[in-house]
Amino acid sequence: MKTAILYLTRDGQTKKIAEYLAQALNGDTTLISLRDVPQPSAEQLAQFDCIIIGASIRYGHFDPILEPFIQQHYALLNQKKSAFFSVNLTARKANRNTPETNVYTRKLLSRIQWKPNLVEVIAGALFYPRYAFFDRFMIRFIMKITKGDTDTSKEYEYTDWQKVSQFAEQIRKLS
């Protein structure tokens, strides 16, 4: 199955998950950053049997590129086997790590016309030392409110790689 994995990442964790999925699918897989200019056209996307889109959340929002891209291509996406995964820190909590319990993913899916065959919510990573002062301060503040890790000298990876492997297996079964 010829698969495209399109992703939007801010700090690299969504790209890392996309790369992991590509390796786990072990087939004809192409990774495409939606930040590439120009973005893939409908003609380019039509060449794939399966299209996977991954996007991360920052400050409660997906990248502003995501919804216009989906709006432009939803008819094609609905014709193909497709999957969506969101990456966010809220998903580190057991009661916020499914499409039904993750408010960001649930709201996005209610706003768009694309109906992916599979949807997954994956916990991201926290890279305090890499952040600029403002982001480090704001994210630490949010983490403190939500009873998360607040030591800004450390990096925290919350991604459950077993869950990512299971998602890859579900994608493989779409064919």
C-alpha cells in the first residue's frame, strides 16, 4: 500500500512519531511536512492509497495550516484510506488520550468534513531547555496548573511508543 504521512510539528515530536510510523509500516511510505512549499497538490495526493495526517497542539490550538489544508482536500481524503493522529501534552493523562476524551481532537473532527478511517491521540514531549523564555515560562505555568512536570532543566517524553506501534498495525489492516 502506497502511503503518505503528512505532518505538522512544532518541536519535532510529531515528525518523530511520523518517522516511527513510516518505519513500522515498512512499505512504500513517503513523509511530507505540510510546511513544505508548495504543499502537495490533489494530483500528488491521488497517487497514494492511504493518507495519514499528524498534527500537534500548542497553547490549545492546531497549527493554522491544518484546517485549510483539510478543507482543500477533504473530498480526496474521504475517498482514500486515511488516518489522523494528534499529538499533545494533555494526552499524557489517561482520561484525555482518546479521540472521544481529547477535547482538541474532538473539536477538530466536529469542524471538518474529512472523516478519517482511524483517529489516534498520542502524548507528545516537553522540551523545556529548547524553548525560548516565553514558551518555557508559559508551558511551565500550564503544566503547574495541570499537575504536570515543571522542572525546566529537563526534557520529558510522554509518547507511548507501544500505542504508536498499535496505531501502525491498525493502519496496516486498512489495506
